[in-house]
Amino acid sequence: MNAADEKWRLFVAISVPPEVKEAIGDVQKELRRELRDGAFRWTVPAQLHLTLRFLGSVRQEQVSDLVQTLEKLCRRLEPMRLRAEGLGVFPNERRPRVVWAGVRTLEGDLSTLQRKIQEETLKFTNEPPEESFRVHLTLGRAKVCRTSDIRVLGELMKRFTHVEMGEWRASQVQLIRSYLSPSGSRHETITRAGLGSW
């Protein structure tokens, strides 16, 4: 394959600081202690990130233009203050496929940032745009979820409805390359685009 034709699996995200990852990891430990082994596959805390746009396969020859597009866009937008708080599930508690931690915007406009990134990156991806942006950090995905697991998870969701897992200042957006393998995914940051960095 010609190097220019090579495709990279990419996504745009905001990183989560170590102290917030640690607090989320502590909550994950509580969930794992209460839930049956094998019911969920849990995200490694080190890989937690707030995804703003999944781009999927992007041709390598387009990556340089994509980087410039993100950097130019982010310079026009302001940093934000975010807080990780509360737990929930997708699509609903009767059929929990994803367990997530919520993210609240304390200062700034995360939804505008996500929408503008989606608009500016449309030409680089075949992935359809998200109709509604649901801010979350994926903690785990269901593997073999039994009725008893769903019942226990429902009780845990009530317990952790208002749990706070830390605040942070989001001052940059990252373009990340994901490498998939049987042992899990590995992430490499391609660029960090500073917010408000005129």
C-alpha cells in the first residue's frame, strides 16, 4: 500500500488529568467489587478521555491539513472548566450497554466546541455527524449482562448519582490515533491544539 493511501483511525478529544482519572478509577473499583466478573469490560483509567468527535479512518495524506484545521479552530475558542460527576448508562437501565461518568461544564461552552469541531472535520471523515452530543466518559461496556447484573447495576447507579470525581481546566484539544489489537487499544497523540492560543 502506498503510504499516502494508508488510513489512520483517529478521534478528537479532551484529556482528563491524572487526579480525576484516579478518582474515577476508585469509583470503577467499587463497581467491579459489586458486579459479577465478566459482566462488563472496563476502560483502563489511563485511557479515559472526553471524545468530541470520532473520525474513524482518515487517509494519512489528509492528517497534516486536519491538524492545521483543528489548531486554527481552537485558537478562536476559549478554555473551559469541567467537572466529572455522576454515573449513568446507555441506552437505559433496562438494557445497559455502556456505563459512563458524566461531565458538567462549569465555565465555557463545550457544546459549541464540539459542534464546531464536527463541522470543521466533516471533509476528513465518512463518519456521520452526531445528532446530539452526550457528554460522558466511558467507564465500561457490557459483555454478558444477566438480569441479576442489571439489578445490581441499577442500585449502584442510585448510589453514585451525585458522586463528584474532580474538576479541571481544559485548555487544549487532542487529535489521537488509536491502534486496535486483540489485547486492547493503544493511543498516540498526534497534536495538541491550544484553546484561545492566539
